[in-house]
Amino acid sequence: MVHQLFDTMQEVPIMSKVQEVKLQRNLKNRHLQLIAIGGAIGTGLFMGSGKTISLAGPSVLLTYMLIGFFLFFVMRAMGELLLSNLEYKSFTDFTHDILGRGVGFFVGWTYWFCWVVIGIADIIAITSYVQFWWPDVPLWLPGLACIFIMASLNMLTVRLFGEMEFWFALIKIVAIVGLVLVGVYLIATGFVNPNTGIPASLSHLWMREGGIFPHGIGGFFSAFQIAVFAFLGIELVGTAAAETQDPYTNLPKAINRIPIRVIVFYVLALSIIMTVTPWDMVDPKISPFVNMFTMIGIPIAAGLINLVVLSSALSSANGGMFSTGRMLYGLAKTQSAPRVFGLLNLRGVPAPALMFSCSLLLLGLILLYVGEDTSIMEMFTIVTTISSIGFIFVWMMILLAYIKYRKTRPELHAQSVYKMPGGVMMAWACLAFLVFSLYLFSRDADTLTGMLYMPVWFGVLGIAYAVKFRKP
């Protein structure tokens, strides 16, 4: 039946006028830079940082630095591969070309699936954020409005996607910079925390009971699950590279600034939080950002952070719509998806692929009416774990593609103007780190549940691949 579906869809004729249309390179440098920042700053920083601090203490800074360090090299490997051949529109293209059709099939569909899952979770989250201001709003309305408005804008031109992502990311940047400035002011003035009676001090980062690793190495590792989720979407800059002006200049700029962003947006922000409020007094159930702004007498602090988190969820949903549409488009071009998904509208947007992906986000509206709030939150945890593991799989395939590229196409590497530092040895080190991260997911009951669902997905993909490409 699956095979018949693919064959039927591939019989759809492609209008010659549409066939001539190509993806448009209408994203400017500022769009790509903010897309990269938006991908590197997840909602987990604003809402989940309190929990990571309580789990790991000051060592949480090392957690984010370590993850950011290795993901920077994953992005460098992706950047060299994308620029080695501008016909590559995303990492699906080069995994298909270098590692084979089967790997490209699994990478493309897994990445698409993970963004759909995140999009469904975002729709649920957006509804709860909107209810902060309007508690009586119908459950279905915020999510439906989000899907309709964003899908409509994404359907018009890639530049509108870039503009939306630009402003969403800018809101997150302003919030983090504001927190850092407020924290520096509190430290400089000898501010005494009204909740704890303890003055702000840099020594809180190493002088509190337990030092840097108050819960030992186990607590340090426990923060990995939440921290990895905060970085999901960092590779979105690679998906957008096919539609940016001057990719040889703009893509390296976006990737090279990842370490600075990790230091400023994660390390510096969390350091400020633990300097003003000792790590062992940070409430894991309350956003540290809300607490910081409340302490200096801003009564609307909770509302401001809710707006920031809402923009973060909207940014994630927006990025998901963009990436799922482009993934299906790329899969259709390699005959790994129905041919209709390879169609572009007259503005160079993969409209059928985008519409299909957005329609699946409506499942998020259904989940809002299933069970009690607790069951919804449990489902939220499971689906975000599934997406995290799927992203780790994609990152691993990028590294394997780079390793094989270095072995089979040395002439392209020699000509590259954007070589990955450390080369093959660094790629193997990153692979080892990602494998270890998967092991850490198995240590927690909630994340283990989500982890056990992934073999089911890969089994479904294996069956679909065997049916689709079976020999006559």
C-alpha cells in the first residue's frame, strides 16, 4: 500500500512553468545570523535553566560549554560539506550523495519527523503561554491561529520566514542581554537578595557547599538531557544556507560565531543567575529570568518572560515549518518522497511539502483535549526526548558523511576554503561524545521512555524504504 501511494503521487504531472522555478537565495546575512542565534537559544534556557542549575549546580556551565564545543565542530563539518558543492541544499543532500540513498532516506525523514514532533509540542506550549494572559481562551484557538498565520507567511516567500525569525531571535537576545546587565548592576552595588538575605557574589560559583560539582559527576551528567534539548535547531542554519545570498561568506560567519553565542547566551547568563542567587537556592520550578527581574522591582517580570518564552516557541514552530518543507522537498528530489513534494510555487517555496507538514501540526490541538494536564506534560516530555534523540542521530550522520568525504573526495577537501578544524580525528571525537550523550538519556526514566520509541520509528522507516525501493 505504501508503495502504491508513492507511485500514485509520482504520477502527478509537474507544470513546466513551475518546474523552472528554483529555491530563491533571498535570505540576507542578517537573516542567517539571527537564524543561527535563534537555533542556538532554545526555550530550555528560559524555562529549563532553573532545573539544570538544581541538578548540576555551577557545573552546569561546563555542561553547556561542553555540548556547545562539540556541536560547533559538527556545524563546521556540515559547513565544509555544504560549501563543497552548492548543489547541496541541506545535509540530506550530502548524506544521500556521500553515504548512499538509504542513509539520506533515514536522515531526511527522521529530521522531518523530529521537527513535526517539536512543532506539535510547540503548539501545546503556545496555548499554555497565551492562557497566561487570557485564561478563558478556547484551547484550540491559539494553536490554530499560529499554524494558519505562520504557514500563510511562509508560503509567500523565504524572506518572510527570515524576517519572522529575525525578530523572534532579537526578542530572546534583548531578554538575555537585559538579564546580564541587571545582574552586573546587582553585583556592583552589593545587592542583598531579599529572598535569601545573601549578598550577590562571584564566589557563589565555587565557594558554596559542594563546590563546582555539588552533586558529583552524576549531577553533572543529569543536566545533559535538558541542555541537549536547548541546542536543538542549531543546524537550521545549514537548511537555510541554500536560500541565502553569498553562502561562501554568510554561512561561515554564522557558524564561526557559535562559540561566542554559547558563552554569552548560556555561560554568562547562567553565571549571573548563580552569582545573584546561590545555586542551591534557585527554585527549579520557577524561571530564573522571572526571579531576576522581580528582585529589582519589575512587577510585570512574569509577563515579560512569558512574552519571551512565547516568542521562543513561535520561533521554534516557525523554524519547524521552514525545515520540514525543505526536507520533504529535498527528499522528493532524490525520489525518497512523493514527487508532488518536489513542486515549488511561483515564489520558489515548496508549497505542497509545507502544507502537508503544517497539517500534521493540528495533532497538537487534539492532544490538548486528551486526558488531564499531567498526561499532556508527560507526553510533552516524551516527544521532546524523541526529537532530541532524532537530532543526535542526524548530527552523527553529518559526521559520518564528513569522514567518508575526506576519504573518497580528498581533492574537494584540498580546494575547500572552509575546512573543519581537527579534521577526521575531531569528527571521531564528536561521534564518541554523541554516543555518550545517548547513553545519558537511558539513565532517566522519562527520557528512557522516549528513547524506546525511536526503534519503532526506525523500524517503520526500514519497512517504508524496503517497499519503496524494492527491486521489481
